[in-house]
Amino acid sequence: MDSTIVYAFDIFGTAIFAITGAVKGVRNRLDFLGVIVFAITVGCGGGMVRDTILGIFPIAVFNDNAYILVCILMGILIFILSPKTVGRWAIIQYLDAIGLGVFTAIGCVKAMALGLGPVGVIASGVFGAVGGGVLRDVFCHEIPMVFTSDFYASASILGGFLFILLVKLGASGDVLMFSTAIFTMGIRMLGYHFKWKLPVARMVGEEKRGR
């Protein structure tokens, strides 16, 4: 697999997630620094978690200034353009889906390069895709979205399964990466559009009150 393409894909995904993080910061009425911090947290958080779990040191974010610089740039742009952009939730959902697909694919590719098995490959994709969002929600004192609503982490898991299937079928590196990203993005958007949700845990008596 062409390392240049993987790197470009990783930077692209970082920029997309940085935008969603910056928007979250604006929605929470943070100041300029707060918006930048949220952009960096979401843009780089997932990759940092993934690389740490995989034992890749130094992690990419600290080894290449491009990741942080891209996040800062996206944060500044969103801060400046927020009066005209923030509030269009559907656009952010699309961007978030793109980032989810890209980071799922990158995580799977990195794990495969290290020789991990199917479970490790899928877990790497999921941690890379949702790690930044989990950190963002924790900073906002919220239960992470991946545990409460939307077909989010589930889309990443399914993308990981597709990656494994394509590996078994002998697909080439670029096909693996782009197919996984597009599939995960598509599943996420379908889940958003049709409001797919996993069953929610209930306690004694809740079934009766819901009738």
C-alpha cells in the first residue's frame, strides 16, 4: 500500500474531525483557545489513542507537526466563519461520517501492517474513529455519543468487518482502504437518515411506563 496515500488520507481525516471538534467548541460557547483545543482533541485524539494501543512510538501527532497545524488551521477557520456555518447540523453530520470512515480505514490499515489478527484490526479501526469524539464529550461533561445514540461506533465495527472480508478475498491495499472508508461513511449516513439505534437497556417497570 502506498504510504503517501495513507498519509494524505490520515491528514484529510484529521482535518475533517478537527472541523467537527471546533464546531462543538463553538456550540458550547468556548473562547478562541477553547475552540482550538477542541479541534486538536477531536482531530488528533483518535489517532493518539490508536497509536498508543498499537504501540507505535513516537505517535504520529508528536512526530509530525502537520497534524497539529491542520487542526489549528481548521479551528481558526471555524471560529472566524462560525456565524455563517455553525448551526447547520446536517452538514456536520456528513463531515463526521466522512471522518469516521477515514479513521476506521486508517486504523485497520495500520493494524494489518503490524500483523494483528481480525480482532486487533477491527478494534484499531474503532478506537481511531471514535477516540477523539469520546474525549470531546468527556470534556463537555457528557456521556459519549457512541454509547447513547446514533449508529456511530456500530458503523465503524461493520467497516472493520468489511476490511477483514476484503483481506480474505485478496483485495489490494488501496481498494481495502477506500472501500472500508466509503462503506463506513455510507452506513453511518444511512443510520443517521433512518434513525437507526441499538436497543437501549431498561430497568424493572420501565416497559409498563412506556405503554
